[in-house]
Amino acid sequence: MKPFLQVKDLCVAFPTEDGQVKAADGISFDLNQGETLAIVGESGSGKSVTNLAIMGLHNKSKTQISGSVTLNLPNQVIDVISSTEDEVRKLRGSTMSMIFQDPMSSLHPYYSVGDQISEAWRLYNSGSKADGIKRATEMIDLVGIPDAAKRVREFPHQFSGGMRQRVMIAMALVNNPKLLIADEPTTALDVTVQSQIMQLLKDMQKEFNMAILLVTHDLGVVAQVADRVCVMYAGKIVEQAKIDEIYYRPAQPYTVGLLQSIPRVDQFHGKRLTAIQGQPPSLINLPQGCSFAERCEFKKHVTGNLCTEVAPLLEEKADSHFARCHLSAAQIQDLAKVAK
């Protein structure tokens, strides 16, 4: 059985006066129904650009897009990249849906949350406004907002940040989508609310049997929900594996750096976190070799000038564990232990 979502060699570039910005370069991954894939990396690594391409939200007149984004639906197979705007628009909000980072700017301040959820439902279902409000009330209750019959008539400013995010989840799920893209769904929320939102997504996944694509810069956020992880850096996937492999047996120095920057309860509290030195390279003028070489503390263990002259390929370092590095997975794990 084919995966529900298949992304193959996806490239997204933006022509500018200074040169071409390669925001996503050769991105490939699969996602099954009921599975959660997390895409992690620093700001500017290409996470959101990739997911906007999957949703067909880039302006094609100002963006160069190649590769394929295939949805294997029960009755048809659709490539989002080669489909017309009208064909893709019919998929958005029904077959695939997206939760954006900032719920306050995503919700219209002049309309009640019930009207906004109802509008999303009525786009794809025949029914009156009253039917839409009834469906909105059901969804508000489903995502854990108390007194749904009253709150459905309230406006976004009357909700807290966490409650607004729940409203966005209700709106995204109102048409029972098969794919949900959550772009930084816990940004600007406190730790307790973050945990609640992630648990809510997990519960909703079971309810609707969705495939979830979770975009975040925080590896700590994905630990409780993700099945697999793609780590992105400078527009490329640099590591891809199951969640346990990423956390316990990282095979790429950048992933090691991300993990070392996360506070851990099993380590001495007085110890300072290790930050990744330097800045990501310009996407207009990427280095010849490994994009992470300038910031990598392990490159001195690679013989010759491989790191600065030869870009590593995304290779299978272990069973279903892929990484870009001239060092072996065992070498990186040994060096990571010494670095601790």
C-alpha cells in the first residue's frame, strides 16, 4: 500500500536581485495515514517553505518549484505541483489542512469564532448557516473548549492564546482532513499549554486517523507525538529516522548540536547548555562542501578537505536511518559522548 503523502525531490527557489534563494533543495519523504512526521531545524532552514509547497500556497509567478508532491487518495492520485490552482484549492481545507503559527493573526478579529469555523465547513458541505454553527459548536467542544454553546458566539480577542490555538485546530479539522500540517503550533505558548496542544493533536489524530506533518524548531516538543523526524539545515534534509533513533543514536553533527541545546532532567542543573556556534550559511551562496562545515565541531576528525570540498549525500547509515555526513554513525555517536 502506497503512503498517503509522497514528496520526491521537491525544490523551491525564489529569484531575487542578489541571486536565487534555494529555500528547499531536493526534499523527499513519505507519510502514512495515522503517522506523525516532524520536520525540525533552525529558522530559515526551509521547513515552512516545504509545507507551503505541499499545500500549494506559493505564488507560482514568483517561485520556481520542481519535483512532486503526491496525494494517494482512494479514488485518484494527485500531484499538487503539477495540478491547476482550482484543483489544489478543492483539496485545501478538506483533504489537507494547515494550522499556522500565530492564531491571532490567522483568525479574523471582526467575526465570531463560530462564524469562521462555520464558513470553513460550508465551503465543502451543503447546509444552512445554522447547520454550520451547530457543526462549529461540536468542533469547539471536541477540542476541549468548555461551554461551547456560549463561546461559539465569542470573538478571537475573548480567548487566551492556548484557546485560540484550539479554535484553529477545530477549524482545520472541521472537514475531517486526511493530512494536517501543523506549522509551529506551540509558538508563544507556555510550557503547560504546549503540552496540552500537543496532546490534543495526538487525540485528534486518533479521532480522524490523520497523517500529521509537524513543523517545529524544538526537538523537545516533538518527543511525545512524532513517529519519525526529518532534520533540515540550509534547505536540505540532513537526517531522517524514527524518533528513538534521532534522540538516542543521532548520525549527523547538526542533530547532535540541536539535542545538546535542549535542557535535560537527567543532567546536572548547574551545567550550561551547549549552543551551536556561528550562523547558517546564505541560501543564495551556499558553500561548496557540507553546508554545516563552518559550524561543525567534528569536521577535524574527517581526513583531508572532504567537508569543505565535497557535499555529503543523504545515505542510509543504519536501518531506515539516513544522514548527510562523511563520518559514520558510530563515529558521530562516539564523538558526541566525548563532547558531553
